[in-house]
Amino acid sequence: MFYLLHGNDEFTCREQLKKLRKQGDYGFNSDTYSGSETPLATLIATCDTFPFLTDARLVVLEGLPRKRKGEDAGAEHKEAKDAQADKPKKGKKSSKSSTETRGGFEKGLAEYLARLPATTTLITLIDDELSASSPLLKAAQEHGKVIQCTLPKGAALESWIHKRAQARGVKITPDATSLLANFTGNQLRMLANEIDKLATYVGDRAVIDVQDVHLLSAQAQEARIFDLTDALAQRNRQQALDLLHDLLADGEPPLKLISTITSQVRSLLLVKGLASDGLRIQQIVAATGMAPFVAEKALRQVGKFQIAQLEGAYRQLLATDAALKRSRMTPEMALDLLVVNFGNV
């Protein structure tokens, strides 16, 4: 059996791989290869090897060789044939290294699938979406099973959160679902961790609500600190001081506050640079890996700061962090001074 897992949703692809690994009794007949390092001949030789003491063998291929400049179709086809013809001989290591082009490797693997032994389960995982013209995708549709994993958006993301909570044995209110989706975006691994943490926290109550998300979610806390930097950006020092003291009263550790504000100033510097280069919000999210709400908030704030102000604020934060760690002043005094002097050049 051949399975092809592909798409931009790496988290779901990996979860599907875990499920497939548990479906058979492979014993010691389980091998995992990296497509960027393993010759096609080695992969095929392993697939053709009869399983030992069990009825089935599992072979997992993670990724394909990286694309190289100047690949030509004729060279790829010849290389694919050579890779299959040059199987390692008994007692000798294959002289073939990972010099195969991606196109040649993909075509050779696609041609091999028709003769994949019935005793072998081959799983290929690609953290990218293959095009409809891909020979490997076509061969998988004919000789195996294709599982495409695409990152959910909008209503599909909220549905994913709802189902994930159900799988953990809890319910989540619509408002809490929207809040998590807004704070974290479709970073599914992070979302899964947040849901696990929230499910453990609510326990027998078995319902996650907005208050729980605000209390436990790191992204929710980051949003509160964005309100602080918002006040600083508007030069409203009194509001900034009030927000700061509220956060401290809620038990936020001063060093953690410094770290989060530093991270936000770094994000402001990065977003300001990308925005000045003409990138739009979706492109900034893709380029930086930020949660959408973080990038959107930063984009709204950067217009209120000059680069020199942000750089000065960043230096202040580093100095405040050092002063706190050396116990040169109390945390409250250090943070108050930071707020009063924030952004002064």
C-alpha cells in the first residue's frame, strides 16, 4: 500500500503519519528516510526487501530532494532510470549519493509504485502541496491513497478548534473559539497545545469559556500587553502606567513582562521594515510566521513610531532587563521608568 501525505498543514500531516504507523504490526521492519539525503535506489531496495518475522514492512519517506537550478526534463528522466538500475549490490554500499534532482527522484518513485511489493507499506510525507501535474501525485491516485492536508481558515479553523476540544473530552464556547482563532491563527501545533492546556485546567467542568482563554492563553496575555504598547504609542503614559500596574497586580512576573514587551518592539521593527518594502499583511504573516492578530496590531502601531524611537525603546528594554537581573532597582521602579521614558530618542 502507498500513502501520499502532502499539503501546507505540516501538523496534520504528522498526526496522520502517527495513525498510519499504528495500523500494522511491523516489528523490526520499519525504516524512515529523508528524501534530501537518501538515493532513490536505497529506498527501492528497502521496499523490495521481504519482511523479517512479520507479514509487513513499513517504509517512511520524509520529503523529496530539494529543487535545483538548471534541472532539465531529459536529465531527470535519465537519472530516474539510472537510480533504479543501480541498486546496491550485495556486500557493497551504493555509490549513489543524494545528487539526484527532485524531478528525477519524483518520476522514478512514481514509476516504481506500480511494482511496490504487497508486503510493503510506503508512506511519503511532503510538507508542501503537489501540483496536479505531479507524476507522484498521479501515481498515488492510481496505485495508492492521497491524503491532502491544507491549513484551515475562517469558519474551517473554528470548526477545527471545536473538534479538537471534543477530542479532548471538553466543549468550548463559540466566543472562546473565536478568541483562540483570532489570537493564534492557523498555527495548529500551537492551537493544539493551548487546547490541551485549557482542557486540563477546566477539568470536570468540561467547558472552556472566554475567561479561561484570557487567563491561560499566552496569546491572550500578549494581547493585553499590546494594549500597553498601544498606550505608549499614543504617548498616554498614565494609561500605560495603569495597565502596567494591573498586569503586575494580576501576578505577571516583571521579567516576563520585559521579555514580552521586548518581543513586541522587535515585531514592530520587523513589521515596519517589511511594510516600508511594500509587503501587505498576508505577506508579512507568511514572511514572519507571526499570528495574524499580532501582525495586524503591529501594522496599526508602527505608523506612530519612527525607526529611531523603536531602536531607542529596544535599547531601553535591554538595559531594564539587565538592571532587574542585577537587582539594581525594584521591578516596579524599573518598569515605571521604562514606561515614562519609552520611545524617547
